[in-house]
Amino acid sequence: MQNKIPFKLILKNEAKLDIQDAFLWYESKSEGLGQHCVDEIEHYLSYIKENPYSCEARYGEYRVAVLKIFPYIVVYRIDENEIVVISIFATSQNPNKLKI
């Protein structure tokens, strides 16, 4: 059996800010909801780290994981053994705001 090289997950600063913004927005709506949103994002980040090629390549080299509960997508690219997350993008926004 071949050893699988583990991928390193890198969150760009913009993605970190997106997570913080999502937390604050949902937490302002209902206590605990912000953490629930962050938990789902973290679940998808773990999934992507283990299965980086399982999500659709939608924007050239960028792949997209669509969250099931909250209206967000995780936008990332694969650079050799690194997964670079560039955005946790709210799907309610104009897609032209996605900077890739």
C-alpha cells in the first residue's frame, strides 16, 4: 500500500477574516449560532484536507466546497502538497466580489 503524503492546509488572511465575519454575523442573530457556523466551516476544512480533489474545480485552478447548512462556499486551490484556502465566501453576495 502506498503512503499518502499529507496535505498542509493554509488559510489566507482573507479567509480567516471571512470566518470571523461569519461568526460575528450569526452570533448577533442568535447566541451560539456563530459557533455552529464556525463548526461547519471547520468540518469542511478537515474534509478538504483529507479529500482535496473531491470538490469541483469551478474557477480555473480553484475548487469549491459548498456548505450544507450555512450559505457559504470554501474556495481553495491545490499547490503540490498544500491546500490554500483563499475565501469562505457568502453565497448571498454578488459573485463578482469573489477575488480570485
